[in-house]
Amino acid sequence: MRAVIVAAFAAFILSILLTPIAIKVFTKLRADQPIRSEGPVPPHLAKKGTPTMGGVAFILATLLAYLAGHLVLSTLPDVQLRLTPAGPTATGIVLLGLFLCTGALGFLDDYLKVSKKNSLGLNKRGKLIGQALVGAVFGVIALYFPNKAGGTVGSTYLSFVKEIYWLEIGKVGAVLLFVFVVMSMSNAVNLTDGLDGLATGASVMVIGAYALIGFWQYRHWEADKAYSVGAAYSYNVRDPLEVAIIAAAAAGALAGFLWWNTSPARIFMGDTGALALGSLIAGLAYATNTVLLVPILGLLFLIIVITWVMQIGSFRMTGRRIFRMVPLQHHFELAGWSEVNIVVRFWIIAGLGVAIGIGLFYADFLRVVTKGVSG
């Protein structure tokens, strides 16, 4: 528990301190976000000159806080270190690798936007190919590199709150699904970005939920014989404490970044942050065997993507638009809602999704344990 708390607190402080530095550096470099000519232009003209690429700050804060968490782990008794090594694990490599590599892809996209002074950046095909390659590399690591006990970061079974053992998809299928989830979530968070603090606040909730899930799984871990012998309910996952440390560090770093990113934003996360956050959420879902739970935890992201698909599909098939503009937050801007109202109300939706997801996760545990006690 100490390692998780230290990682979250260190990430928050580091992000609070690093983000103003990023603001100064990117402002000096004139790395400001180009404003799109279509959509709710007048309210967004006030944002002109606001630096982007702020994701660099919370990515760096997360990495440093992860190291701080592992310093705390190194002080644990040897019996605990045999279960959770003080050094990096395969789970850490997959999660932080996704975070860094998709962040680098987003950074390239942001750099092209800034250098060309338009909002186009990396073309769609190049971005999707980059996401697919990153997902494939770390998907293979997650599925094909077991530890001494034979456990892998990902599972060959579909999962909801645990693995669903009658839904096996094999290693190749699991890697392909991994790639799909990485691409879907990274683009979902990217679509949700666009208003001050919107994607940041929603991501804090979802990633914070995964910190709770990871630590809960660690406390009820199948590999921990002190718990699992005679236990009615245990989780067959790999390195759950590592998951909790990384998720706590990322959530803390985002909370610190939100201090500067909330309205009126002093800096934007850009694709650097959005792509990194989406892929991290996807990796956390795989590492905790909660792949089918992530659409509920990320309810806001799901709604944004579904409405975007509805708009594109309707326009291509009928020539008509369902919404004034997508992503959905801009529809409400054009309807006259203030930016702060949209963000707060969308945060409420995000919070409801997280509450429902955590409730379903715990309800299954409670159902089995209660049944075992009554039986």
C-alpha cells in the first residue's frame, strides 16, 4: 500500500511542478495548438497561443513516480519481494511501453501540427499504422513472454471482471484483440480531448479506478498462497501491485496536470497525452483481465466514439448529420452550452461509468464470497 500511495503523491507533486516548466518551454518554442476553422470558432479563438504537447509533463511525472514507488518496494521484506519484485516487471514494460510509445507517436503528430501551423498533423493512415504497430509489439510481449510460473500479462480468454474460461480466443486472437483495444481507446481519448480539462478529468477517474482494481487484485491474488489457500475468490493475474503502482502514478500525474489544464487551460495535453492515456487504459484492462469492463469504466469515451460513428455513418449513407458537430462536446457548444457546463456534466457521466464498473467488479466478488459463507 505504501508504494501505491508514494507513487500517486510523488506523481501529483512532480506534475504540479513540471507542468509550469512545460508551459514556459513550449510557449517560448511557439508550440501552440492550431485552432480549427470549422465548428465553434469564436469561443476557441481565446485559446490561440496556448501551448500544446503538455502530455510530456505527466508522462515524465508518471515515470519518475513509478521509480519512487519501486524504491519503496525495495524496502519490503524478502517474502513479499518474491511475489512482487522490486525491479521492473513484464507488466511494467508493457504498460509503460504503451504509454511512452503512443505518447511519442502523439508527439510527432503535435510537432507536425505546430511546425506546419495547421490542425492536420500526421495523416490518419500513418497514425493508425503507428498505433497498430505499437499495439502489436506490446501485445506479443504481453502474450508470449510468461514468467517462471507460466503467467502472462495478457490472457488468451476474454474477460469481464475476471477471465471467462469458456471464451478462449488463443494467443493470436488475444494479440489482435489487444491491438484493437489499444487503437480504440487511444482514439477514444483523443476524440474526447478538445475542451479544457475534459479528457484529463475523465482519464483521472478511469485510471484511478484501475489503481483500486489492481490493488484489490493484489490483496486477493491467486499467486499469494497466504491468501489463496482456502479462499473463496482469487484473481489469476500477473503483477497486480505493479498495475496499482503505475495506475496510481498516472492518476496522480493527471491530477497535477489538471491543475493547469482546467478552464481556462494554460496548456493542452495534445495528441502526446491523449494517445498515451488511451493506450495505457487499454493495457490496464488487459493486465487486470477486465477487457469487456473497460467500455463501462470508460462510459464517456464510449459515448463520444459511438456518436462520432453515428454521425459519420449517417452523413455517408444519407448526406444528413445527426448532430451539429462531432465529437459530441462540440455539438453542445454549438447548442449554446458553456464550456465549463459541458466539461462538468461530461465528468458526471464519466463518474457514473466508473461507479457502475467498480460496482460490477466488486459485486461479483461479493456474490461468490457471500455464497461461500452461506454455503
